[in-house]
Amino acid sequence: ERERDLNSLFTKVKSPNGNQFFINSELSLLQKKVQDETLKNEIKDTLEELSEYKKYLLIDIKDLSESDGYNSWRKNEITELSTLVQQRFRNLQNPIDCDNARKLICNINKGCGFGCQIHHLVYCFLVAYGTKRTLILKSKGWRYQKDGWESVFQPLSNTCLSANGQTHSNWPGDENTQVVILPIVDNVFPKPIFQPPSVPSDLAERLRKVHNYPLVWWIGQVLKYLMRPTIETKMLLSEKEEKMKFTKPIVGVHVRRTDKVGTEAAFHDVDEYMLKVEEYFNNLKNPPEKRRIYLASDDPKVIITARQRYPNYEIIADTDIAQTASIARRYSNLSLQGIIMDIHFLSLCDYIVCTFSSQVCRVAYELMQTYSIDASNKFRSLDDIYYYGGQNPNPQIVIYDHVPRKKGEIELKFNDKIEVYGNHWNGYSKGRNLRTGVVGLFPSYKVVNVVKAVDFPKYD
Ligand code: GDP
């Protein structure tokens, strides 16, 4: 309990946004309610002062974390963890005797978009890692590229790509079945304990000390292994980087439109994203003279609108990408290049503004974790909190009691488990208390994520 408390404290100290969301939202509501102009202006001034308080609080925290002398330790630790994990992945994926290796078969062609298929593949890989089976990917006839995965990414193995074996079975099979076929997460039974939010217990202890969201780091590592580009893809990415003059500091903005809007997510105007971008730049110790964003969208009109409305910004976007994104749903070869590039460049940004309802953005956020010690706070989502599609239950834990103050709020008691439905980004979240069964609002800062440490094989 003590460790959890420390951990949650650390998380909050590093992200004082919750309090800011609350104060901003309450004062803005008050500002709208009052009639008196002087009072209105006073509230406006207070809001401005508060954002300056927050700015310097964030700067102090950042300076503190850099001046405690442990930064080089953190850097080494995270590098060591990554090296260890990547070695284990290589070991698993390159058995000496492929004919007799235990295998798990995964077909990439889940009926959905690229981000969703990548997450499907990650889930397969995690189950493979957890059951010590080499993952065999079936990708011929891939809807994005009929020649398959290897036309853009490196093969998952140098020694073992064949699905052959003496005995076959559907999931879960048993210890002695050589080849097990894994269905998509929606149809898998029994549910593998290795899928998110599980993190290997032998890594979790170390990870907790250096990363605020071990699950996202863990997924990022799997993506790092899976999405190793071929030489051609690598060349394409560096050519684009040069051509677009992709340089830091830069904020990544992903605007998901077309088929998603009104079905799986709400519409958000470009201004809503740009407000968060402004906030990010304003909070920097030395805001750059030229504010730069990398803008990705499946709708090319978004890029035109942003350029018209924000002429002072340098907006980097590949218009080729935008054109192909608009036909993304046709799963053409071109649209594959477009989405690979967009995800790559979004993940290289210093900060990302998007909607976490989109798997494209979540993949970019996960990959972001592979480029710095801890990038878990480097995002603003306009809708959902981070989650992994099809994940096992992942309740948050109450760290402070709560007695409802307003209508619609729910009671919390220390150690209660809360199934969080969403963060309203105004200081409150909505969820269901699993002890009482009651659904309602509660202050977001009174609950924390906990790491679900599960025993995976240790790959000695
Ligand atoms: P989701 O529907 O947003 O959760 O993510 P999916 O990846 O499952 O499906 C969306 C598909 O739309 C992607 O795979 C792309 O083909 C396309 N798409 C969405 N956003 C972008 C973008 O920013 N750039 C490009 N090039 N394509 C996009």
C-alpha cells in the first residue's frame, strides 16, 4: 500500500493538470453566470494568473526531476529494460529448430483499419510471449498490401516463418500442441491473462520507478519490435523527414474524421485541438518563436482549414499523405504508406493532441514512449482516456475517500475499485464503483491507475 501511495503521489506531482482542469472549468462556469462586468473581469484575470502559476509549477517540477541527480540513472535503467525486452523478443522469435518450435498463428486481416490491425497483432504477440510460442504472422492478401507485412516491415523472424507443425489446435490448445491458432480478441475464450493491462511482473517493479504508465511503455516495446521498417520504408521515412523539414520543437496533431465521426466518436473542430497546442507552447519555459505542428488527418480538408486559420503556425503535413488518407478505407498500397508515415511522425513529436478514441493516435502515443524516458504525460486527448481495445478489466483504485457533494457524484472509499467510463477533463471522471455498483461522477485525482503485474516467462 505504501508503495502504491508513493507511486500515485509521484504520478500526481508530475501531472498537476487535474487540479487545473477543475479550477479552470469551475471558474469559467462562474464567469458565465455572473452579470457584473467588474466581477467577470476579475475572474478572467484570476484565470490568467492561475495558468501562469501552473506554467511555473510545471517548470519547477521538470527542473526538480532533472536536478535530483538521478536522470542519468533513469536513462540507463529504461535503456537497459528496453535492451532486455528486445533481446527476449528476438530470442522468442528466432528458434534454432523451426520444424519443432512451438508456434502461435495470428492472421493480420482483422476487419478493421491499420491501427486496429496493429493492436490485434500486439495482442497476438503478447500471448505468444506469455505462452513461449514463436509468433507466426499470416499476412498474404493483407487488405492494405496484398504481398503482406514483409513488403513494408521486417519479418518477425529470421529463422522461422512457417506455420507447419506436427499437431495443430485452436486456442488454447495444451502444452504439447505444437501449433496453436489464436482468434481475434473479441472471440477468444478463455481470455489470455497475458493481454493488456498485464505487464510482466519481473519488469513491473523496475518500470514503476522510471515510467508513470508501465502498460503503455510495454506496448510501445512490442511495437518497436513489430514495426521495424524495411530498408525501403526507412529510406522513404527519412526522405519525407527531410522534404517536410520535420524539426523540433513540434506538436503532433491527429484529427480523425470521415467514417469515425458520428459512429464511434464526436466531431471536434480544428480550433479545439489548436487550443491545446497553444497551451502546450505557452507552458514551455522558452516558447519557440516559430510554433510548429505536424498535422495528420484522414480528411485533407482539415489541413487546408488549419493553414487558413493559423497562418502564424508552421504546419507540417504531407499533402500526398492527406490525399491518400482520404481513400484510406480502400486499403490501397498508397494509403498504407500514408498511415505508416503519419504514425511515425506523430510518434516523433514532443507532445500529441488527438482523440484517444482513435487507434491511430493510441499507436502513435505508445510508440512515443520508445523515444524518451517517460512520455506518458505528453498528450492531450479530446475524448477518451487511454485504453487498449478488448483489454481485460482494468479498474482504477481509490486513494482518497470521497463524500458526494453535488447531485450525480458517488461515494468513494479507500481501496474501492472503480471501472472508469471516461474523464470529463474538468476535474471529474465518470465511473462505476465496483463495491457499491453505483455509477456517477467523482474527482479524478482520488483514483489512480495500478500496474497489473502478471507472471510471464522470464526468458533466462
Ligand atoms: P480508428 O478507426 O481511428 O480507431 O483507427 P483504425 O486505424 O482502426 O482505422 C482508421 C484508418 O483510417 C487508418 O487505418 C487509416 O487507414 C485511416 N486514417 C485515420 N487517420 C489517418 C491519418 O491521420 N493519416 C492517414 N494517412 N490515414 C488515416
